[in-house]
Amino acid sequence: MSGGAWPAFGLNLVVSAAAVLAVLLLAFAAGTARRLHRYVDVAWGLAFATVAGVTYVLSSGHGDATARIVAPLATAVWGLRLAAHIAWRGRGHGEDPRYERMLARARGSRTAYALRTVYLLQAALVWLVSLPVQAAPYAGVPVGGLLWAGVAVWAAGLAFEAVGDHQLARFKADPAHRGRIMDRGLWGWTRHPNYFGDFLVWWGIYLMACATWRSAALCLVSPVVMSLLLTRGSGKRLLERHLADRPGYAAYTARTSGFVPRPPRGPRGRTGPGSGEATG
């Protein structure tokens, strides 16, 4: 990133922060009115797409024209697909059990607790994780192989996530699978195809921002934070804690990788009743 691009990049950071906060506050208003804080999961993807749009507009006249298009477009495609999928998946359902358990710990106003621990926290995480998207257009040097390597990693992640979501949706749509754990397709290779896909997506977007050592160093926090969220934070760890006592889930975990895909150990079979992300 050249010296002249820093003020423009700084403005991008400020405007993006304001835009992300606006999206999450709108989601908070909707969630409070409907008493469904699961709306924040839809807002998560929309907030990233908003950052991408803000960055594309504000970066006009700065850096490489290709990077200005590719990184925001990749982020917007991922964010909008994720938001649409979560909105479709959650239609007609009540509150997400994760938020029920979280809000049950509130002392005093549940609404204020939800604002602090769900919406404002996620707004801060969106802004932090989106640093590569914001930095890539301001690198000030022609794009190189790392940008296209990033596109390849991003595309692999997006495909992995989308295929896994599609496979699970088809599995759940069949009444014969009700109460059964999904252990087919990508779900036989990893218990979390969607989380592994997100992992690849954000390391790919990070590579798109690595045109200079300054931007690479500045943005490294983004994929690291996302990786920790997926594996140790609100992703894999919380979901598996929720599913741990379900009949048949222990056998599924014994033969299926927890994150990085690999062939299952032993034969697959019709796992016993269970519920949750990987069940019908």
C-alpha cells in the first residue's frame, strides 16, 4: 500500500464501520420486534456484502482496477449467498437454540444483553474480518499471482460450502431421513463442510490483499480470527457441544473428520436418530 493510499484507506475503514453498524442495528431492531435474534445470522452475510459495496465505491481511482473489482465482488457473492441460504433455511422456525442459551444468561434486560453480546460483537467482527476486502483495492501495485491464487482458494471454498448446504437441504427434505444424521457426500468427509468452506473463502480473500508486505501483515488478523471463530468460537465448538448427547452422533464423530476433509474411518451407515445441523 503506497503512502498516498493510506488516507483513502482510512476513510474506507471509517465508512465501512458505520455501514456495518447500521446493518447490525437494523437487524437488532427487527430481531427485537419479532423476538427472533436469529436474524443476526442473515445480517452477518449482508454486512460483509455492504463492506464490499462501500469499498468498491470509495476505492475509485486508487490502486489496481482488477483488485478493486475482484476482492469486493468475491466478498459480496459469498455474503449474499450465505445470507440468502440462512434466510431460506430459517423460514418458519423459532429462535436459534444458541441464542436462547446465550440470552438465558442475561442479568437485567435481555434486549440490552443481546445488543452487546450478539449484535455489536458481530459488527466488530465483520469489520475486523473484512480488512483484506478493504485493503486489496488500495495496494497501489499491479495484481500478481497471489490475487489469482486467492481467487482459486476462494472459489474452492465457496463451492465446498454451497455443495455441502445443498446436500444437507436435500437430505432434510426427504421425510425418510427425519431424525437421521447426515453422513453422505461432503458430510461423510467432514462434519462441517460449511465451516471448512468459510475457512477457505477467507484465506482466499486474504491472499487477494497480499500484493504488498504491508497489506499482508495488516490483514493477517482477518483469516486468523475467522479460523478461530469457526473452529474454537461460535462455529464448530458450540454446535458439537449442542449435539454431543444425541444418539448416533458419537459414532459419526468417530469416523468423520472434525474439520479438514478426509475419507471416513470405517463403513458409513444409517446413523441413528439425532438432531441439529447435520440431521434431518
